[in-house]
Amino acid sequence: MDSFSIKKFHDLLKYLDKYWIRLIKNSINSSKRIEEINDEKDNIFLPYDYIVPGGVFDMMFYWDSFFIIVGLQHNPKFHYLIKNITDNCLYMVDNFGRVLNCNKKECATRSQLPYLTSMINIVYGIYSDDKWLDSAYKLAMKEYREYWCSGTHLLDNGLSRFYEDSGDNFITRNSEVSWDMSPRYDDDDTIDIAPIDLNSNLFLYEIHFSEYFLKIGNMKSALEFKKKAEKRKDLINEFLWSEENGLFYDFNISTKRRKKIKSLASFVPVWVGMVNIEKARKIVTNLDLFEYNFGLSTCDKDYGFSNRQWNYPLGWAPLHWMVFKGLKRYGFIDEAYRIAFKWLDLNFKVFEETNAMWEKYDVVSGKEAGIVNRYPNQVGFGWTNGVFIDLFKELSEKSKLN
């Protein structure tokens, strides 16, 4: 990055810091009981102000919130919102047994890809409140044990799956899986699949639990969760890893086969630090399956589903962020910064053309993305803004060192 590039991105960074104000949603303040508020409104009560994604999405989503937080952490005046958002997630676990997909009644039967321990760790890094940390990890443990690792979410092979409380496979495919509308999931197989991203995230939970118990001196529990993480890693390698292809795939427990959809979900184990360097090298070798002039396509091809948005040729901010962090973690520095720069440059290019940040982008044509038979691409946009800010900080720090 040259100095001119740093300057042009810096102007957009200032715009985004001001834009957060537009996305703040006020909590419901009322002397009425929570039950009365929930009876009256489509919204589910949340106790603290939060950030919404933008556009038609005027509610707090689970995994969107994590990627919003990674941007908010760079501006101290918004640190209170990081804690607010995380405390709202903890409130949902305490009252519903899980972090809800979003705070709408229609979403109360499901969750999304879990990031709660990562959110907790960011809050603790800012506030260093040990009492709060103990309370937060107690609730994260509840989410982990009672929702993701038991009952309908636990598969016979010991891995976890997505499963709507209503048992509706179609709704599960279009909501809790988080990659709503992707070739990775079909109506007849969604609840049979052990997803690579879900189980990688739960591996990270187990690592975080082990680190937390080590911090408070509970060596027995620290060892217990270290062993759980190792067991999950072994199961993922056994069922989801393809040595031949050098990629992780989702595993269908009914067919006993990996579902051979090549996607950026293969890089989530690299982000969480679950792979050895040999596997990391093999996965990175496959980067060119997804890389285009303007960034990373979610899948290597559309697999006959051009109407599915988590698919070729669309790129998404959270996937670029995880790929970048994973590549950097394993020492693939040139690849990491190349991907980050392409994504930032695409965001900036489209912003200059449209005066907006978007939910998703076409990384092949370099435009904001539209898709047939799906809601219009939304402006705002929470996680795009958060990832842009964080990756900009990474690139600007690297530029200072060169």
C-alpha cells in the first residue's frame, strides 16, 4: 500500500466511524414487565442498546454482531456498545438457552453460528472485569453444553449440527445455518450434516474454556476442555478432512460421505488454529480456487444454484476476515495482505460508485451484488463496516513497518 492508498481509505474510515450512529438501536425502556413488552411487539426485549446491520435488518443478529464488534473495538467511544451487544447475547442465553438468531419473535426457535466466547474475550480485553468474566463464561458454558452439544444439535458421531427447534429442515437451511441459501445445504440433507464452520467454532469455544479455567486456577476443568478440543479436532479430521483435495468438507452422517462443495468454510479451521502447518499449506494451495481480481468467492463455482447467495460469485466480509486472520496466523503473510487489500479496494471502489457499503459483493465483476429470487442487497452495512475498519488497521500497521 502506498501513502495515497492509506489516505483514501482513511477518509472512508472516518465516514464509517460516523455511520455507526445510524445503526444504533435503542433498547426497550419501559416500566412494564418484559412479558408484557414481548406480547405487544414483534421485537424480543433486549436490555441494552445495540448495533443493527442496516437496510431492512433493524434487529440484532448473532454472528453479524461479532463482526460488527471487531470494528467497534478500534474506537473507544463505541466500546460501551461492544459490552452492550455481548451482554444482550448473554441475556438471551439466560432467558432462552441460546443466543437467538435475532431479537424477533420469528427467530426465537433458532440460533446462528456461535461466536460468544470470542465476544466475551474482546470485552474482557477492554474492561478487565473478572466478576463479569466469571458470569459471562458461566452463560457461555450453558449455550455450549445445553444447546450446541446436546439434544437435537448433537450427532451420533460426536460432532454438532444445525437444527431448528421446530424441526423444519427448510427453515434450518435458510436461517440457523447462517450461510442462508448455499450449495452446502439442501432441504433433504441440512440436519444430516456436520458443518465444518460450526464445529470449528465449537473447537474454539473449547480452547477458550480451557484458557479461562487455567486463568482462574481450575486445572481439572482446563484439562477437561483441552481434551474436548483435541477430541473434536480428531473427529473433524476423521470425518471432514480430504487429504486428496486438501480441503475440509461438511460431512453427511446419513450417507457417510463428505459433501463435496468447495467453499471458504475450509478456511475456518485455519482461523481457529485447529490445523497443523502441513494441512494449512494444503488449504492455502487451494486459495486460487476462490480468488479473483476483487476478492474471494464464497464457493469455487455455483454448483447449479445461481440463486443462492452464499455461493459463487459473491464475496462476504466475515469470510474475508477469517481467511485473512487464518493466513496471517500460519505465516502466509503475502497471501493474507493481498486478500485484505483486494477486499478493501473493492469496498472502496463500490462506495465511490454508489455512496454506500453493502451486505455482499460480486468479486468477479467488482460490483455490489444482486441475486435472483432473493431480497435486494442491503446497504449499511454492519459487518462490512466492522471488517473494513479492522482490516484497514491491519494494513495501515503493516505499511508503517515497511
